[in-house]
Amino acid sequence: MAFNKLWTIAYRSLGRNRRRTALTMLVVVIGLALIILINGMIAGVFDSAIASSILLETGHLQIRAESYDARKASLEWQDLLDNSEGLLASVTQLEGIAAVAPELRAHGLLNTVDDSFGVRVIGIDPASTFHDPIRQGVIAGEYLAADDREGILIGRKLASELRLDPGAKVSLLVGTSDGNLDEDIFTVRGIFSTGLVAYDSGTVYMPLSKAQAITNVGDRVSAVIVLTDDTETAAPVAAALAGPGRSVVTWQEMNELVLIAVEQGNAAYTLIYGIVIAIVAVIIVNTLLMGVFERTRELGILAALGMKGRQIMAMILLEAGTLALLGTILGVLLGALGVWYMSFNGITLGDDIAGMAEGFAYPSVIYTKFSPGGVIGLSSAMIGIILLSALYPARLAAKLEPVEALHAL
């Protein structure tokens, strides 16, 4: 039998019970749109986490002393880089460099009259373009000046917790290179907001010269951060910067925890996608089985008229394919619309929930990102699993004996 004849019969079968057909297709549409939206949300979260970490903290590369341990933020002279100015000059001469910034990191205790908070103290060159996100994120007060000996920047969340405003005086206690503690009084010059609780709740910025003075490290720095034009440029630049007495750490190494979380998260969400698609497939199979049982007599007549079993199978599969294809097209449109809308409006989590993701640059507002590869993969999986599931009712219909089918009520 010609394909157009099989298609005509399949089309008429779907049109017999339009409500059931429409509801079944709606399940495909909603199921696919849901997993596309979830996929966009996950892509947005992880891409934002990695991009924010690179732009705010790690850069694409960091040049450090070989013995430096970033987790300890050591201030011992042998763990720090000296002659950072000469190193900065050599780095800026390379191609593909977007920004270079020396930093000195230390642990500290920020004290007010009523409360105390443990913070990360970061000495920066305020003029470096690497710190543009902080400069642009100042929401109250003003940004730092390179020669400011008393000013600091604190995050929005930290300022809220300590009830501090620009101009407020605070005490900052930090460790020094000789293992002692030093304390000084600072003025809150400005309050910044990055939208990331990990930074806004526990980071204090001050000019590099002041950080070096209070920690007694001379002109040494913890690292020189290098931001390249893109992630692909990082590898050749890292090779060019390698040298004795120092290590060059790439953004993949510094963000290893985030990348592992991305991999594990994708595996977990693949399971969720599979469950949703399986539910949709079961509903499709149920619809086809009901159609087969309702049309047992009709199928028997078609078999008696000479229609072969494989043609009956093809007809049932055409019905499933039609439901899957139309539902997938509409599901992609609905899911893409949802991803587009949420890419501008976002999903607000709030500081408390975002703050639970310790060790991650987790945003308090999630924005989705459309992933063409993800959409194609999910759509293909939806259609493929529906067609595979439809083999059961199709084989059942093909095995009907004409005589028994003709006597069915």
C-alpha cells in the first residue's frame, strides 16, 4: 500500500477522537517545553557561575609563586611574587591580553561596635580594567583611588549585615607576613553589588599599596591575574608565561569545582529529562493502545482486504510520529519562548538561597540561556523514544488475526 494511503488512514484515525489526540499532543508540548526551560536554566546558571568567577576572581590565568596555596592565602615572603611591576610589563606585551591586575589576598576580621565578620581582604590596583565589574557595581559612595590609605570597599550584603553606610568607620584586623596581627581603622568609601552573594557578603577591597603596608609584605603580591580575549587564548598565553620559580594556573584548574559541578549537574538533569520523556512516551502508548482496541474490527477488515502486518505497523507508527513531530514543534516554540522570557526577567532566588551554594559564584537571580545543541538533543530524544515506545502497540495491531478481529465487538 502506498505511503499516502497509510498516511490518510492514520490521519483519519487521529481525527476520530480529536479531544484525546489534542490532549495527548498537549502532553508532548508541555513535557518538551518544560525540559527545554530546565535546560536553559541550568545552562544559564553554570555559564553565569563560570563567567562571574573568571571576571571577578580568577581571570583566565594567574601567575603565582610555585609554593603559593590560594586556599591558605599565605603571606610568607617565599610564597609571594616579587618584582610584580616587571612581570606586568612583560605580560602586557603579549598578544591576546585584555587586562592584567596584581592582587594581594589575606584573611581578615571586620569589626564594628556591635558585630564582627570574617572577610577576605583583597588589595587591588584600582586603575586596572580587570576590576571594572567592581567599579561599575558601586551602588553607594565612591570607588577607590590608588593613593587612598584609609578607604575600603565592602559588598552590599556585608554592609546590610553590619548596618554600614559610606563614610562609616570600621576596624579591620589582618594577619601579617611574620605571623602577627595588625589592626587599623578604615573608612567605608563605597558599597558594591555583584549580584553574587559569595562576593557581596564577605569581600573587602582596598588599594594594593595599603594592603601591602598593613600585611608587611613589601612590594610583593599573591598573584598577577591575566584576563585574555577569550578562553581559547589562555593556553598559548600560559605557555608563554611559564618560567622558573613561578606557576601559571589556568581558569580550568581554578574553577575545577565548578566544572565538576557542571558535569555532575548535567548527569542529574539528564535523569530528570529521561523521566519526563518516559512519562510522555507512556501516555502516547496508552493513546495508541486505546486506538488499537477501539479499531480492532477495522484493523481486521484491513487485514482481510490484504493489508500486511508491516503496513499496519507502519500506520500505527505514523500516528505516533505525527503526534511526536507536531508536539515537538510546538514544544520547541513554547520552550524557546519561555527561555527567551526568563533570559530577560530571570528567576529570583534571594540572597539566602543563593548563599547556600558555598564555594560557587551563585547568582541571586537566575537568567536562562538558550542552548541550540541542548534543544536539538532533547527534541530528538523525545521523538526517538516515542517512536520506540510505539513499537509495542504497533506490533500488537500487526499480530491481530483477521478472523478474530472481525468478530471483536
